[in-house]
Amino acid sequence: MIPTLQSLWLVDSVIRNEEAGKIVLAGLFNQIEVAQGTDYTAGAWVFFSVRGVHGVADLNLIYVDLSDDETLLEQPFRVEGGPLETTDVAISTVSTFRTP
């Protein structure tokens, strides 16, 4: 079974409060604009939830420029969970974007 994406946010920061069992997302945005030829070093976080994970699943996060279908970032990652659980994932993109 393929895990199902439940939610997805692009944010400035992700803070996990393990004691309270909460995750705080700050600076929600939906677009990244970077001058051509420069590094995007300010970074961002992609935070999302998936369901339907049976044990361990190897997945791949791919950012694509919708204007020309160019891949801006491709990052493999691994999640672990149960089929009835929601698995939260936070991936930092610091220093991983490079514009053409």
C-alpha cells in the first residue's frame, strides 16, 4: 500500500514540543522566489502528514518549478508508522536550493 499525503505546509520554522506532544509551525507561505544564480540559504521547512504507512517506507520529496517542470530539489527520506496512524514529517531545506 502506498502512503497517502494528508497535509502539506511550507514554513519558516518547525518547533517540536515533546512534553506537550505539539508541533508549532511558523511563517506559513506558498511560494519561493530567489534571484537567478543565487543560493537560497535562508532555508524553509516542508511539514506534512501521511497515513497508510505499513512499517517503514522510503519516500522521495521533489520540489518542481511549475513554470518549466525543472526539479529544484529532490530529497529521499524514510518514515515509519502504522496503517491507522498519522505520521508527521518535517524536512529542512536549508542550503539545498540552487537556482539556475
